[in-house]
Amino acid sequence: MNAVASLNPAALVRARFRRWWQSRLPRTDTQTLTQGNVYILPTRAGWMFGLTLLVLLLASVNYQLNLGYVLTFLLAGSGVVSMHITHGTLRGLTLHLRPVSPAFAGDPAVLDVVMNNPGTARFGIGLRILEAPDATLAWINVPAGGQATSHVSFVPAQRGRHEVPTLSAETRFPLGLFRAWTVWRPEARLLVYPKLEVGAPALPAARPIAGGTTQSRSSEGGEIEGVRAYRRGDPLKLVAWKKAAQALETGAELVSRDTSVAARQELWLDWTACGSLAPEERLSRLAAWTIAAARAGTDYGLRVPGIELPPAAGEAQQRRCLETLALWA
């Protein structure tokens, strides 16, 4: 609730009524729009249109204008047909929310809403976050007997697991005289990772594993692991003589054994390595380090108070670390 609403009694009453009414709506990731959950009211243009009809009717009665009656009732009939089409544009559609991908705090989170249309083509449907009245509507047309996907974004402010905000779909098609809308409370929840630290320092130094195994270094030029192209000056004992005979027959180059090895190392993203930062700032730095370590393709582990994830690599490890940081308390 903003400061203006807290100072305006009427706005306060409307906000409380809106929360009470929305709390009575069931949560579901798939909602079919029917006569019972699609609402319609005149727009400002609609009210002006109605006032114009009233003036025309009074003028026709006062001056006994037959053509005035014709024009008045013709326009009134057009308004009634417009109201029916506006309501029917939403009625019958099925809204479905696809699984929501995690997002970082402070970055846009995107909701993918699929609209299935069993009837004729629907035009001019807008989708937005209900609690953000100033948000830009995502407009979409749905083909007859088909479906279309609309993308709605919002910016989560805090990390953690949150409910997807209430959505609203509306239309003013065809004449803009009426606004039909529906309110939809998805059941899905959104996982929000900590905000990434901007300009985070370099990753902590990796440490060799005490008594750990060694692994051969990849050979140059993409040759088979353990051998490399022969270099002038290589000792004869390093020449792969079995492959030398094949090289003489095929005209290939000589190869030498590659005896270089590298000690296995592991990287720990440690809470204590963040210095004297505040807890939320430490989480932001650890999240930035997690992304950097994943991009480097190295094995890394995570240590935060009460939780330790062993070193690993790949998307699964990145997801586990970020989820741990998002839900840490």
C-alpha cells in the first residue's frame, strides 16, 4: 500500500475491498473465461456516448425530428452490439500459465501466458499485472481455433519463493465504448535468486586437493589424450614408436607422449571469503561468483552458514547453489 492510499480514506477502503475480493478467487494455473468471471463496464468514451444519445433523444422529442429518432436508435443499437462483442471477445478463452523460470532480484521476471481460443478470432486483448495499474499492457490477437502466447514481465524486489502476482486480461474491442476484463490468480510460485553484485571481485583462488589424484593435460591440436605432435628436440624415449610405423605407412606426422600432469584443484565459494559485508550483500556476491564459476566450467562448491554443497560442475550445480542462496535464512 502506498503513502497516498494510507492518507486517502476512500483509496484505503477500495484497497481493502479489492484485497478481500481477490482473496475469494481460487488460485489456478489454468482458467477458462465464462459469463461468471468476465466483467464489463463503460469506458469514459462509453459514458460520453451515452450522454450524447440522451441529448439526441431529448432534441428529437422536443423538436419532433423523425430523422433524429432514427439516428438516436441506430447509434443506440450500435452501442448494444458493441457491448456484446466486447464481452464475447474474452468469453470462452482459456488462459494457461507455463512453468515460471527463476529470476534474479532486481531483474525482470517473465510470465508466459498461453491463450487457447476454441471459437472465432479474438482481437485486441491486453494482459498486465493487476497490482501495477501503470504497467504497459501486452496486447495480443488470438487466431480462430488456435492459440497465442503473451509475455508479461515484472521486477521482483526480494529473493526467496514468492507467489505469482495477480493478472488481469482486458479488451475494449471493437469501438472502445466498453471495457471487459477478468481477474486471474495463478497458483504457481516464483523462485527469486539474490541480486547479482555489480563489479564483483574475482573468484577466490582454487586450492589443490591434498593427496588428490592427477589428470593428464589435454594434448595440443586436439590429438588423442596422452600424446601430442612431435616437436624437434623431443627425447627419443618420448616418441610413440608404435604409432611411428603407422605414420610412415600413411604419411602422418610423428607423435610424442605428453607426460604433463596437473594436480586436481577445487574451488570453494565461501561465506567467510566475503569479508565484512552484510548478509544480503554476501549472498549477492556469492551469486555473482556462482555465475562466474559456472561460466569458467570449473568444479566449485558452496559454503554458507549451516549448508555445504560439495564441488561439482554443470547447470545442475549452478541451480542448486543459486536455489540455496535464494532460500537461505
